[in-house]
Amino acid sequence: MASISENISAVREQIRQAQRQAGRSQDSVTLLAVSKTQDAVRIQQAWAAGQRDFGENYLQEALDKIRALAQAVPENGIVWHFIGPIQSNKTRDIAEHFAWVHSVDRLKIAQRLSDQRPAGLPPLNVCVQVNLSQEESKSGVALSDTAALCEQIDNLPRLRLRGLMAIPAPCEDTAQQRLVFRPLAQLQQTLAQRFTHCDTLSIGMSADYEAAIAEGSTMVRIGTAIFGARP
């Protein structure tokens, strides 16, 4: 069984290959390790292997790990990303403990995050979650409503609009995966011309990250390939 360090090296090499195949510059894609259900010890092992960005879906679980690792790694040694659905009663803790939020899909949530972001911290980096496949079970704003929401978020003082995120419906065909991602990538490019910091396209997971990179992803979210099957 490969170690977490070996897994990270393998995933990074696969990302580099996907970048080369897409004709993109090296290191244009950030690896976000999805660490939900993984304990603090395994996250620390990934950190020791050079991984710095970690994504969490469940707030209380994440807060426990953030506190546990505060003493184990240097201050600001981990960049914490919240990638799960956001309830209104959770916004304060998210605003106080995370550097990024990928799953903003309502103005109300964005306003609360801005209001509750501590003044001593940099603005909170946010991505708007788009429901590409129009699935009722998935969070996200419709593609047609995304630009308007981005405009509102960009005016909030304690947030920094960084881009778009999506979790499409599962599909095994690479060509179809690319077709699904393409409208989002085109919209992100348009938004990047309007908003100063809008440089992020958070798409691609273990099953579709190659297609996502081909379409312009700047951040892929990988869990199982790094940590193994979830308990």
C-alpha cells in the first residue's frame, strides 16, 4: 500500500502530464487535498509531504482538526478551504477559520461571511458554486444567474471574489466531461476581465480532473487518490 507521500507525488505527476497535454504552463493548477473524514495525523503526513491546501466539507469536523493542527504545524502552514454546503448558522465559524470558501451560492450567505470576517484577517477568498448539471440534489446557482451574483459579491468589503466552482453530475466520457465544463470556463474568463482577483476555476475531482485541466481548471479537488478510500 502506497504512503500518503507517494500518493501525493503520483497525483502531482498526473496533474503535470494533464497540463502538458493541454498545452498549459507547469504549476498552473493547484492541488487541493480533500481531507474530509481524514484525521489530523493523516493531514499532518500530507503536510509533511509538501501539501499545503486542504478542503473540508463538514464544519465541526474541520474545526476540530484546525485546532488539533494549530500546534503541530507552523502558523499559517495550512491553507484551509471550506468546500461543503453552507448553512446560515455556520457562517461565523467559516469566516473566522478558513482562508477560502468554494461553495457560496446565495447573496445572504455572502453577506454574512463578509460581516463576520474578522478585521484582523485578510479578505475571505470566495468562489461562487454553479449548478452545471441543474441537479436538484446539488447546491449552486444557475449558470445564467452567476454573473449577477458575482457582481453583488464583489461589492462586499470583507470578501475577495476569486472565481467559480462546480461539481457536475458523474460522467465517465472525457469528451462529455469537457463539454459540461466548457460553459463555466468561458464564463470564468469573461468574469476575469471584469473583476480584479477573479482568477480561479475550481473544477475537477478524481474522476474528471484531466478534462477539467484541459478546459482551464486552476484548482482540482482530490481526496481518495491521496488518502485512500474513506473510512
